[in-house]
Amino acid sequence: DAGITQSPRHKVTETGTPVTLRCHQTENHRYMYWYRQDPGHGLRLIHYSYGVKDTDKGEVSDGYSVSRSKTEDFLLTLESATSSQTSVYFCAIRLAGATDTQYFGPGTRLTVL
Amino acid sequence: GENVEQHPSTLSVQEGDSAVIKCTYSDSASNYFPWYKQELGKGPQLIIDIRSNVGEKKDQRIAVTLNKTAKHFSLHITETQPEDSAVYFCAASKSTDKLIFGTGTRLQVFP
């Protein structure tokens, strides 16, 4: 998993509660990404980061915020979780240099009741 | 924006047969096309990728072809084995930041 860990791996929460998912990498990669995976939709980009404190929105960013205060950690926050945010969330990194290749972490399964 | 369609959604083959998965993209400026394999409970793993300046790329039993004129690309797996059973995703990108994924193909290889 290219040195990527995600925590927690599983979480069940209730509608309206805040939730933070963590992506941690050990290899000093500059670019990090958050995706969600839902049946029939493949993987969709939520937010991404191109450096400490530098983030941008993806195609499904509504209801999500991110923070990156240090290179190794990229946090995804659901300020007030809704049932539509029940999904599997994947973090990815991109290798520096000419390659466009993204490598994915093991995922976090989030259930919002 | 870019849109990627992937077919079929499920594919069943006998061990030893070939499997082909096809994707089409909408943005002619897309220039990078990776394929990922996802096993149950795991994250997607890159298996092969191709860039727009190349028409075909092979890696052992796996090959990818790209037709820029028709805006489609395909994954070919030869001599399939039970361990090839997984969900496969194609993706397209015209920048290094935004991969647009297809909806996935569940491949089952029967012994």
C-alpha cells in the first residue's frame, strides 16, 4: 500500500455527528488524495492536497473538509455526517516526478446510521 | 468534464481463456490511462498504465491498448487464472491531479 495507513479502518456513527478520517504516509509524498467508493460509481475524488496547507476540491466535495498541517497526514472531516456519506473512503498518494501514478491505501469503511 | 464509461460490469470466463474490458472517455485532452485491480476488502492496486503517445503496452499476461481517435482503451488478460478474479477499474486523466474512474468490472475466473 505504498506506505499508506488509514484510520480507523471501520467506523459506525450516527447522523449529525462529526467524523474525522486520517491518512498517514511515511515516504514524504507531496500529493495526497481522498476518494469515496460507492456501488455503481467507481471511485470519485473528494479533495486533494499538493503540499502542506495546500488543498483543492474534487468532484464530490460538498459536506467534506480536509486539512494537511504536516506532510505525512491528510485528514478528511465530515462536519455533520449524513446517511449519504456511508461509503468506503480511500486515501491515495502520487509519486513525485514525471509519473502520474497514484497508489491507494487500504480504505476506511464508514457507516452513518 | 471528463466522463469514463466501462463495460461490461460483470465478466465470467473459464480458467485459461482471455478476458477483455473496455473503456471509453469523453475528453480528447486526456493523456493518461491507468488500470487498477481491487480485491475484496483492499484498496485498488495499479496493474498497468498507458500514456497517449503509446498505442499498446504489455506486461506478461496483461496488455492495454489505446485508440485515441475513437477515445477508447481496453485491458486484455490472457491465460486467466482464478487469482485474476477481482474488480477492475479503468481511469483517465488529463492532469496529474484528477483521475476519473470507470464504474468497474467484476471478473470471475472459474477453474
